[in-house]
Amino acid sequence: MGMYVAVRGWLEFDHGQREQVERTLAEHRDDQYADGWGDDDLDRPVGFFLLSDERQRSTSWTVRDGEVADTVAPAELRWFAERP
């Protein structure tokens, strides 16, 4: 059975990467899964995403060095998952 998950976050990239990022987004507009972004010079985007589900659990995704680390959300952000 599925569940609802709220995702909040951002990706940061260098201004020089803008054209490549826009091209990548356009190429994968309908694709749910992409292998990630990175330029030939290894100047890769970084980012952070907070996921909170309907069971009041919070997870974080940290994007760095071409990898995504999936960990428990930092304590100060877990309140996003709390429901009355």
C-alpha cells in the first residue's frame, strides 16, 4: 500500500552550469528517474531535501559529489512531519 510523502528542498548549481541544467531538465521532463547531473569538470550540483510522510517520519536527502545520502532528518527539522 502506498502513502503520501511531502518533499521540500533545493538544488544549487554554479551560474556557468545553468545551460546544462536547463538542457538536462528539458531532456528528462517526462522521465521519473534520472541518473543525476554532473559536468565533465566534476563541478556538480549540491542540495538538500526533506521528506516527511503520513506516518510522521522524516528523512533527508543530501546531494553532494554526485551522490545522494539518505539519512534520518536532522532533529530540528523533524517537526515538519508532525500532524495534529
